[in-house]
Amino acid sequence: MSNSKSIYTGKARITYYDLDLRGRVKLSALLRMVHIAADINANDIGVGFKVLSGLNMSFVLQRFGLAINRMPAYNEELTIRTWPGSMERGTFLRKGDMYDENGNKLMEWTSMWILFDLAARKILKPSALPVLIEGAGEQGVSIQPKKIILPQDASESGRELFSYTHTVRYAEVDTNIHMNNSIYGDLIGNALFPTTETAAPPWREVQINYLSETRLGEQIEVSARQNGDSFLVTGQASGRNAFAATIVTG
């Protein structure tokens, strides 16, 4: 592990409320841990919430790619690292990984962010940032946040498993006035595990594309489809694509 000043290293412990009805860590809980670490690191390097909100700016998550070697278990103490990666075509990459107490890598991720004008609700150029972000390289993380291509015909993505309508509520909206990134993990879980009898092999890779922001009171039509060992979960709000996620199991 590198000791670069750009890299945040912290500890986390898996608690009872991080687990789902199967005793496995919820995707939303993992996303929350990742985002907390990212927020601390962003603050350390001068582009945290307090600085950017004073400029009416925020980083908004566009894509997230997660590779899983093993899901952590209850009461495990984890080491979480995260750092800024490279900048590509006006977007900011952020990487990270998670280790168990024996130093075994449990998972790694790469996220893609855009700089956003909170007042005008539009994308800003990276040059609008008040400081220059120094990337810390790959650090052994190879997973990429992939663009999910939605099929023209839903039947091409496999058989439908479950669909439902979700209404965005107060508890799910953050200070950017849209549904928080981690909540999409719950929407995905709700679509893939509609009953207690749902079988679930281990997840190996998760990709999430955040396609448009959803606001308080909006309804999201969520559906899940299966094609072999992979799953596609999509959400539409007010006739537009809100998010898409793919999960690879096995």
C-alpha cells in the first residue's frame, strides 16, 4: 500500500444494520462506506463539500464499477483506501479498495464524477475547480466504470424477474436536492430480491450508471432482467432513463 498524501486510508466495521435478510452486506451499505471515504479524502485535498458548496458546485457521480473478491462478514474490521485517479474527457476518476484484517483484498472500485453547477443544474468544466487535483495513479486497481448499453428491445436482455414503482422520499434525498447515490443500491437489491426465497449466488462485479438525477416525489419504474449469470436492473423516471446497473454473479 502506498503512503501518498493523496490517498485516504481508514477503518470501518461491518455492523448489524449493514446486513440484509440473508446476512450479507447490502450494496447500499457498501456504497455508503465508499462515499464516506471519498468525502473525507476530497476534503483533505481541498475539494470537499464545504469548499465546493460555497462556490455552488458539487461532484456528481456518473458511473461506478465494483469488483468483488469476497463480501465482508458481520463484525469484520476493514481497511478502506481511496484516492483521486486521472481526469478523462472532462470527468474525474476516483479509485479505491478494501482489505480484511489479514491484508487480503476484498474488493476494488473506480468511480467517474462530473463537476456540477448546483444553481444552474449544469455540468462545469474541470477548470472551474479552485485547486488542481493531483492523482495518485492506479495503485493496483484495474476495474473500470463501464458504460451500460441499454438494448432497444427489453427481451434481448433476458427474462424479466421483477418490476415495481419506487417513489423518492425525504429520507433518500441529500443536500444536492436529488436521491443520494447509495439509495440506488437499495433499488437494485429490491428488484433482485423480491422475496425471501430468492436464490443469490455471490456477486463478482457491479456496474452502475447514474443517467439523470431524480427528485423528491418522483416515481421510478424499476425492473430487473436475468441473462445467464448476469442481471440488468433499470430505472425510468418521468419517461427518461434514471439509472442502469449490471450485476455479474458466479
